[in-house]
Amino acid sequence: MRKANLSVAIVLLFGGCSARIEALEQETRREIKDLRQLHAESTVQMSQIRQEIRELQGQVEELQHVSLGKTRELEQSLRQLGSRVPPPTGVPEELLTEDEQRIATINSPAADLFRQGLSQLRAGNFEGSRESFAQFAQTNPGTAFTDNALFWLGINYIKLGRYDQAVVSFSDAFTTYPAEDMVPASLFYLAEAFEKMGSTRDAIDTLQKLIDEHSRSPLAREARTRVQALKRRR
């Protein structure tokens, strides 16, 4: 009898444990299912967030592109407006405009410096322009614009009343770069610097050199007129 009672107790004990184990397994399965569902929802949310971030980045890049384009348009408009302002008397406007147009399409620190010198010259800031062109000529020797920089450096020196330094700059322009296009203009304004220094003979000889060696230059005709005027004043 006692053995029978013990057997019943063991059955009841293990039967209760089995029920609890099964309940625990069911609870664990539910939790795992909930975790999987939560993970799936989180994955979807993360994908949505990534997509929204990509869309925002695209909008930002588009805005930056549009802003950059408008900035360039504004810079171009300002340059065009600036080029319509007549330069000070004695500054050759046609040559100034030509160089502004030539340098406008070039993007580099050197080109920016050259543009700065032209802009300062057009505005009548001769000392600032002189510094810009002196720096350009020193740091950019042998370029297609170096002779131009030396020429404009000479123009600034004339406007500043430093005629001896103007003579040096103009002379450097046509002796160092004899095959470049600024030679006739450098000779023409070199003669002006000589004239302002009172060296009439040197001015006439310089203009005659322009006439003899660059007879097809538009400045040659004006040089002939200047020579006649200087000879009458001697």
C-alpha cells in the first residue's frame, strides 16, 4: 500500500513538472516570436530611415548644386557689370576689356590674382593693382599672361607717378617676351613714361621703334602722330 502511494506521488510530481515545463516552453516560444516580430519591425523602420536619409542627402546635394550655379551666375553678372565701369583716364580701356575677357574663362589661383589686379585697376585702386600684378609676375613667370601683368604693372606705375619704375616694367615686358602680343602697347606706353620724365628724345626713339617693327599694329598710326607732336615741341 505504501508503495502504491509512493508511485502515485511520483506520477503526480513528474506530471506537475511536465506541465510547468510545457508552460515555460510555450512562454519562451511566445517571447521568441515577439522578439522576431520586433526585429522585423525594427528592420523595416531602419530601411525606411535609410531611405529618408538618402532622399534628404539628394535634396541637399541638389540645393547645393543649384546654389553653386546661382553663385557662379551672380559672380559672372558682377564681373560683367564691373567691366562696364569706365577705367580712370590714361588706362587703355580696350586692352583692359580684352584681358578681362581672356582671363574670365580660366579658373586657378593665378587667374584669380590676375582678375583681381584688373578689377582694382578699373576701380582706380592703383596701389592695390600694382601689388597684384607684381605678385603675379613674380610667381608666374613665362605664362601667356606674364607680359600682360608687366604691362599693367607699368600702367599702374605711370598712374602712381613712378615713371622710372614704369620704364623698367614696360622694358621687361617687350624684352623678356618679344614674341607676345603686348609688345606694341608696352613700347607705346614706355614712350609715355619717357615723355613724363622729360626724356623727349627717348620717347621719340621708342615710338619710332614701334612704327618700324610693328607697323601693322593699331598703335603705330597713333605713334606717328605722337612723334610729330613731340618733334614740334623740341
